Amino acid sequence: MSINSNLKKFIMTALFAALACVATMSIRIPTPGTGGYVHPGDAVVILSGVILGPAWGFLAAGTGSAMADLLGGYFIYVPVTFAVKGIVAFTAGIIYQRVGKTSKSRYIAVLLGGIADIIFVIGGYFLCEIPLYGASSAAASIPANLIQGVSGLIIAFVLYPVLFAVPDIREIAQKRQA
């Protein structure tokens, strides 16, 4: 990778981190009884892994999502969110590398990345909330996390072709596939 290519990747990672933060904070649909909210940020988390690759996607998604928690006053969730959202992007990136060999299979890879998001968000937050609130309270957040994951999957699937139409983004994603 050339210096110019590394610089583009670094800048794109910073942009995706900012986009994850903004997407998480801009549209918040409160979830009754949990104190949390559903948001479109998971779509950016999935697409961070898909477009930037596992490692850079992990950094972008983890940092941007954790920053949203920090700025939003959800301090206790910052490390959990960094890890869970980073792992989602990492996994989506791996899936995209392994499955997304053709234009049709790339869409399947995005869908599989969204399914990974659902599994890791539900499981990750459930496991981390058990010691904080107890098993029954942690279980109460599962439906909201499911809705968040499904909405993230749908939004990512819709946004994928839009983002892939941007030449610099397409170039980064395709260089990872080669």
C-alpha cells in the first residue's frame, strides 16, 4: 500500500468513526423500560467492516459507537460498546472478504454481516448487563437490541450500493478483495 493509499484508508476510517457516532446520536428511538434507544448506527458499524476491512472497520465502528455513548452520557457502556461494535465490524469485514467474491455474493455478505450484528449486539450487551443489572433486567433489553439489529441490517443493505457508488469508497473496498 502506498502512502497515499494508507492516508486514504486512515481518513476513511476517521470518517466512518464520525459517521457511526452521528448515526447513533442523530435518530434515537427510546426503548421503554431499558433506558436505551434504537438507532441507525449499527448500519454504519456493519458497513465499516464491509468497506474498510476487519481491522480498520473495528477501529472505526468501535471508536465512533463508543464516542456516541461517551457524548450521550452512557459512560458505563463506553468500553462494552467499543468491544461489541468493533467485533461486529471485524466479523462483517471477515464475512465480506470470504463470501463477497461476486457482485451478487457481496449483497449476501452484507446480509450475513447484519445477522452477525444482531447476534453480537444481543449477546454482547446481554452478557455485559448481567453483572450490572441482573439476568432478568439484562434479558429485558433483548427485544430492543433485536429491533436495533434488524433495522441496522436493513439500513446497511439499502446504503451499501449508495456508498459503493462513491469512487474512493469502492476503490478501498475492492483493493481489499484483490
